[in-house]
Amino acid sequence: MRKIQKFIEKNLYKRSLISYFLLPLSLKFVFLQIVRRSIYRNFPLLSYKSNIKIISVGNIVSGGSGKTPFTIFLAKKLSEKGKKVAVSHRGYKGKFEYGNKLISDREKMFDFAVDAGDEAFLLASKLKGIPVIAGKNRRLSVKILEKKFPDLDYIILDDSFQHLRVKHDLDFVVFNEIGGIGNGFVLPAGILREPLSALKYADCLVFNGEKKVPEYLKKTEKPIVKISYEISRFYDFEENEISFSRLKNSRIALLSAIGQPKSFEKTVQNAGLKFVKHFRFPDHYDYSESLVLAKIREKLKKDKVEFLLTTEKDFAKLKFRKTGLPLIVVAIRLKSDEDYLFSIMRE
């Protein structure tokens, strides 16, 4: 797994002989993506048009950019404004990815939500009173939500910029300052899902970071909303809050399986905490290998680590396993210029 991560960092986030070797394949992929978008634009009946406003939150890079935290933020803010909202997620690697299932409604989160995949489960657990549905077929998800909740004002599709079978009324495209657009090449030579020219179809760009907005985003002349994270609290398996001072005076390590592990590191460091090691795994890793967990426990004991900090996304999987790890969950909240955001949305 580490070899794969190193290969990606060396060849997809930077330009190398290997990335240039793969470039011809990327150009073919770019052509197919352009043709695909052209077909859907020229034949609008191919896309399902809902009577409910559809908001897409997506990206054009593979890996983490902050889509799901932004989806949570947007859904909560719209709900606070009195809007009736629901969220659709693919449920990647979950039980309902290929069989659409409502995993929460306005009353509760259903017990089987734990099987919906880490991000879908996180959405359902964080969005109390907001229906969440999991399933790759977004058209079917929208139709289920329309039938079950006909009074909805908005349906937010998490990770759907490339999903064209449903007509979007508003497209947000999220970028992370860590990783950016990699080496600028499209898959498989880089991390881009589509060329940057596809941003002309976006309504608003979301820049996740504290640095200046990069020029390649400014050149699009699209509205740009800046977001950033801050830690809201630390808690253990029993939901007991752990004080910052206790962590600061202890030896800690990090554990994550997310798209941008360096983003997690930065969030922890910005809070004033130092860590001795970061156990990094591929995005959506399920922590089912007991040997891997045993090696982590052994390493923690050897390094005299007292607490192992992890993300809420990772905790969505770890909380159902007997890991024997001194886990502490890092809860984050998203910061943004809400007035500017909603002026773009005309809300």
C-alpha cells in the first residue's frame, strides 16, 4: 500500500517519465470525456429533470478535496434557513452502492446505515433530520426522494460533477490546496478526472485551504468560495470529550484512510498538536485486516504513544471493530463566507 501511495505521489502529483509515458492514454480519455459531455448537452432528454432543485457537489480530481464536509455544511445551512433538504451519495464500497437505499429520514438514522459505506454513513450521522440515500444510480435516488419527500426544496448530490444522467441546477466543484490538480494531467497520467476546461460547466468553485486561490482557478472567471477546517472537539469511543491540554501533554499519532492525508496532518498541526507518526492507508480502507491492526498496536507500544487520533470518516468504520487502539476522534467544522455563498445561490 505504501508503494502505491509513493508511486502516485511521485508520478501523478509530479511530472515524471512514467506520467509522460501514460499521457497518450490520458489524451484518449480526455477525448471520451469531451464527447460524453457534448452528447448530454446536445441531447438534454438523456438527463432526468427533477421538479426539485438539484445541487451537485463534486470535483475534477480523483481523491479527497473536501466534497463531503462541504455537503454537510451546505445541507445544514440550507436547513437552518428553513429549506427542506435531502442528500444523495453513491455509497462507495457500501452494501447499497448497486441497490439504492434510504439510510436515514427526518426522524432517525436506520440501523443498516452502517452498511452504506463510510462517507454515506458519516453524512447520515452528521445530518440529523435530513434524509440521506445511498446508491450509484442517482436518477433512481432522486426519484425515490421525490416520492418519499415531495415537499423537498433541494436534493444535494455528493460527488456528482461527472454524473450527467440527472440535470443539475447548481454545480459546485471543490478543490483542495493540498495536492491541487497534481501534475495537471488527466487520468491515468495524472489525478484529473477531466481537463480543466470542464470547469466552464461549473457554477461555483470551492477552494479548500488557507492560501491564496491559485491562478488556474481565477482564470475560469467563476465565483470562488473559500472554505477551511478547524477542530471542534476531540472524543473517544464512548463519545466522552477529551481536552486539548490532555492531548498536548501526551505522545500522539495519527491514523487515516482518506484522499488527502496531509490535510488531516495540517488540521492537527494548526491546532497546536504534534504527532510522532501518521499511519496512512488508501482512501476508504476498511481496517478489516487483524494483522495490520496488530502491527499498529505493536508500533504504538514501542513508541510509547498514548493516543491515536483519527478522522470522523475513519471512525465510521473503526467504531464497529475491536481494534484495541487508543483512538480519539477529531471532529471538524467548516468555515466559510456564508453571505457570499448564499448570494451566489440567490438564497
